Amino acid sequence: MPNFVTLAVAGSRKTQSVIEHCASLPTERRALVLTFTQANQEELRRRLAQYAGDHLGVEVMGWYTFLLRHFAKPFFPFKFPGKRVLGFNYEGRPFTLAKGIHRFLDSKDAAYACELGRLSNELISASGGSALRRLEALYDEILVDEVQDLSAHDWEILDHLLDSTIDIRMVGDIRQSVLATNPRSAKNRRYAYADSIEWFRERERQNRLSIIERAVTWRCHQGIASFSDTIFDSTWAFPPTRSLNEVTTEHDGVFLLKKQHIEAYIERFSPQCLRHSVSSGAKLDLPFINFKVSKGATYKRVLILPTAPITAFIQKGVALEAGPAASFYVAVTRAEQSVAIVLDKCGETALPFWVP
């Protein structure tokens, strides 16, 4: 089967696997690499230049650019004759009851980002298949990195791609689903964020793609990896994570940290301080960054200020909902050697306290 999705844990070198695949392709093969965030696009371009600089047929593109360039701009007249998309409106939104062309374009004929997936999906149908045939003529395969960031109508577009003659390869980590191309949309809400695992499992049952599970991390110490496996409960059926991080230091694993010991801990270990949002760390004067902002980063050690749900998870074993679980998973798995969670009481957990 030419269509694959690799669902991998944090620190499993997902993006590097995309780079290595592109480098292994015949130089004449035409491949498009898609990803959502600008930071990941820049990283892909940098690494491709290093590892596959002679593969001139490999192109990197953002998801919105992909929708604009290959659907919205060339095929807009199929739905609205005589009209053209003249720009891109990332921040704006149409009026709630807007219909027709006003649902998709602002007063300057710029396409709303929040409606771009829906527009592209409708243009695929309106073009009578021309949009996909054009894409098939341009590319032999399409790779999607950080596929868990897609949402809403994007899943419909992926369905069309799976049914095309283009080989589709996708890479992502469902447990790091903290971003979304269209977080407000109700379309395909049942596949939102970490629940997108069901989209992939359904397509595998339909024999339209194969799922590859990669449960090896090069980043996280085994103590951190094992703890991260507990953040999503067993009903998610994720495989256990195995660590290839063989570094040993004087302080490895996951610990609790009382507030009175924060200053001593930071002085000794210099961890990166992480919090859910600005409001959650307002009472502590520490160099925090937010969980979502830290996604994609690696630190030797992290200090985490827990939210109320995370505190209940640790102290009482209360299962986290998918969204909070994904945010906490991202925070925990930024660390190579140690994670310190700020709590004054341990409750039912067996995690040890660090003391000076």
C-alpha cells in the first residue's frame, strides 16, 4: 500500500525521518513536503538543503500555502465564475451568517484562513476532479509532517489525497496535538486534536493506509518516557515508549518539588521553567515559557508548574482529558534527563520529592 502514517512518540526523530526519506528518493522523483507551522517549514528546508540538496524535485510548503496555490487560487472560478482569490487573511473571520463568496473572501478578495480548508474541499468537487488531476501531474508523492496539527475540513482533503494516484506519507505524534489549523470549526470535531487517532484507525480498517507505530525516543530518559506513557490512560492503546537515551547524570527521572525548594533547585540544575499559560504562573517570578510554545524544543531539564487537572492526575490518579493530557505530554517530553513538578503534597503518587 503506497499510503502510510507513522505515529511516533516525542523525541523519535520524526522530522529527520522525513528528511532521510526525501534523501533516499531518486533525484527525478517529484515530492511535496507539507507542514503547518512556519518554524517547522524553515527547519525542513534547512535540513533538506543539508541532506538532500541535490534533490531539486523536493519542495517544502506550508499547509495554507498548499491550499491557496493548488486549490483556492486556480479553481475559485469553478465555484464563483469571474472571481479570483487575491490574497490571504490569516486573522479575519467572516460574519456568522455570511453566505456565498462572503463566507470565503473578505472585502479585498483575500481568502480567510479559517475557511480555506472548507473552500478547498468544495473546489475539489466543483472542479469535477480537475484539481486532483492537476496535483497528480505535479507530484509523485506528498509527505505531511506534524499531521496531528490538521483539523476540520483538512481531513476531507486528506481523504481526497488518499484516493488519488499520489503516494501519501504522513508523520505525527497524536499525543502532541496542541495546535490546529482551524481550532474553532465544528467540522469533524470527533477527530479534533488527540482524537485524530480515530481518523487514522478508521482509514486503516478501510485498507486505505497503513499505520506504523514508532515508540522509541532518543531524547527522554527512560524514567521520563515511562511517566509520559501514563499521561494518556490505557484506553488510548498507545504502545509503551522505549528510551535510547543512555546518558546517566546525578539527577535523572521525574520528581516532585516543593515551592520552598524551587530556588535551590534552579540554582543547582538550571531547568527550563514551563507553565500552561501566563495566568498559571503569575505568582512565581520565574523565566517561564508556555507548554505550547515549547513544542518542538529540547532541554536537558524542565521544571513544570502544574494546572489543577495535572495536580489531580498526580495526587489522585484522575484521568486527564485529551487536551490537557496533550499539553502536559508536550511539557514533560521536552526534557532529556529530568522533570521537576512543583507540588507541596504528593497525594497517592509514588513520585519522589527532590530536596536540597
